[in-house]
Amino acid sequence: MRMCLTGDLGGYYTGAIGQDRDQFGVKGDFVTSPEISQIFGELVGVWFIAEWISQGRPKKGVQLIEVGPGRGTLMDDVLRTVARFPAMADSIEGIFMVEASPELRDTQKQLLCGPDAQFTKCDAGSQSNGKHIRKPIVWAESLKSIPVEANKMPFIVAHEFFDALPIHTFQSALASAAPSKPLATTAPAASPARPAGTETNASVSYEWREMMVSPTSPTLMASAQAKSRAAGKSEAPEEFQLILSSKPTRHSRYLPESSSRYRQLKHTPGSVIEICPDACLYAADFARRIGGSAGVQKPQPSGAALILDYGTSETIPINSLRGIRHHKLVSPFSAPGLVDLSADVDFTAIAEAATLASDGVEVHGPVPQAYFLELMGIKERAEMLIKAVITTQGSTTAKSIENSCKRLIDRGPSGMGKVYKVLAILPENDGRRKPVGFGGDVRPT
């Protein structure tokens, strides 16, 4: 996933734009929430404003950080919204965009700073002045390039970022040293949801094996080509496939043992789990910036992180690796570098990683995107926009605003309002204050 998405040579995000391709929008491969409606980014901006108020309206030291900013649409709407609150805008010392793609960095710069803006070098990477609040916008290739400082209040947003981080897939199997055939009293294979400890023969031991990406054998390739020709199809067979490792790997020995959620499934034969170590690393970094850690002692935890993505909150993701091209699901092994790859986000793992990384944070959610946006006032904002355009731009534009709003909060089986979820990392306050959008209100400290 890492090579295909952000590899130096032909990566989906780092190499495809140079081929006159755009990943985003109707003409690309997928449309994100900020591209659907400006209201999405405006409400994210309002959420950070509410947190700034609830955390005492500091006059300086505020940072805005976005990881995986795409074309910069979300941050553009956030900054335009924040600019309407001069006191908060004045408190911002810097805006940071964590982006690996040089082409996307340039696209973001043109949107956020203007077409004539120029990059200048800085310690974290490069920077330019923003057009909305006239503060420096810094582009960094990695989050590690942005120093963790005790006296800063970081407001971090990650929208459809975690789903693109590389995953590892593991399956429970008989241990290598175990008999090649299970004893007759061994329980049959079951789904991952089967409770742990139900097998009937304790002498049989299990281990985690990793699902590996392997080249498809020439024999299978030839067979697939013959079947395709016989069916009158011209698709070339996939060059890669997933196979189960014949013995444990270094990842299978460590990652599934990192949480009791995984360990309890080990002895259920056939259990499959997906683990994203990068997601835990990012969540831990967010938490340390907000709540402090042994390495960075903050006088008082401050800031917030908002994570918006699709994934699971009550179960461990399984079989979720997917490819997306031209707005359709395709095999993740087709056209490497030209297909977007993603996997379901394990929100519980993110919450665990954040709270383990810092005693100064607590986690709220995840809640469905529809629930969050409705509490933030998406319907009221849509009504305001419709009233503003109905006389000047006509009913067609008004209907478009209405449809975009409905799409973001659609609670249907595959609707964005249900599939997408929102999680917040806040300073620890013993659960006394719920944030806006999660059942709480603005409560200045």
C-alpha cells in the first residue's frame, strides 16, 4: 500500500498527477466530503472555534495541523470560517500541512495562498503566507518535521487519512510445530466473531500467519487469460494475489500480540484481523501533542484532534482492503499506482493508542458523521446558503446545496452519514465536558 500510494516512482499520490490525472472530484477516482459541500469544512472550522473557546480563548500559541490535505479544500474552508472570528485568527501562530506529494503541495499552495504565491524554505519544509488570515502556512513531508512544543495548542484534523495507511492482515492457523492434521476433537473453523476459548482440545496450539502479497504464478496467469478469452473479455489477469504465509513472520509474532482484542481471537481457527501500526503511531503523536508525555511536559493539556473517516468501532476490520478507480470498486491488485487503495479504520485501536500514549488526553466517539454534522448545524447552514442563492443564482444551485447536504448525512446502508465516523481526542477532564458535535456544548473554562 505504501509503495503504490506514496512511492517515489509512480505512486498514486506522488506520481499520478504528473500524468495529467487528478485523483479527486467527478473526473477523478473519488469525491471527498469537502469537495461535496463547503459546509463540511465550515463545520469543522466551527468545531475548532468551539474548542478554542472551551479551552479558555488563548491569545497565542494556536496551531492548525492537517494530515493528508488532498487538494487543500478542507483547510481552505476551515480558514475562511476561522477568519470570521478575529480573536481566534489572531491567536494562530502557524498552519501546517503534512503532505508527501510535491504536486499536491503546489495545488494546496495555489488554493490557500494564491496563484502567484511563492514557496520559501523553513525548518519544517517550505512555507508561504495564507490568503485568509495572513499567517504562515508550512508544508511538511511528515508529522515528525513539526516540533512538539509544550506551550502550543495544536488543533489537528485528519480527514480520510487513516484509511490510506498500510495495513497488515493475519489469520489464525495451527502452530508450525503442531500436527499437520487437527485432532478429531478440535473445533471446526469459525468466523472471527466466534468467542475465544470455545475449542475443545487444549493441546492444539495456534499462531498468527500473515497474508502476503505474492506474484501470481504463470500457470494461474495462463489459466485466467484463457478463461477471459473464452468469455470474450479483454481484461488482463491480475499480476498479484494474497497468500497465507507458510510460517510466522516478524510482523505476525508481534502485532497481533499488541492488544487483548487480537489475542483473544488467536485460538479461534480461521480468525482474520487487520492491523494498521501506522494509525497507532499517528494517534499516539496526536495525543502527545495535546496531552504531553514523558518527553514533553505540558503545563496544561491543550488542543484537540478530529478524525473523520470510514471504518469500524465495535469490531476489528477484516477483508476490507479495496481499490477505487473512476468511482468504482476494483481489485486492489489491478493497475498498481493508478488505483486508490484503502482499508477500514479501526477506531477502537486509535482510541487505545491515544490514551496509552498520554495520560493527558481522553477520547470521544466515534459517532456517525450524520450525528456529528447535524449537531454542528448542517441543516441550518444549508438553509442559510439556499436563501442566499435562491434569488441570485436560481433554484438549480439551491437544489444542489440541498442534495449535497443530504448526501453528507445519508443514513442509508452505504450512506456517508452512516459509514463515515468522527472521533475526537481532547485534553483529559475526567469526562466532565463533552465536546460540541458529540453531545456537548461550548463551556468556556
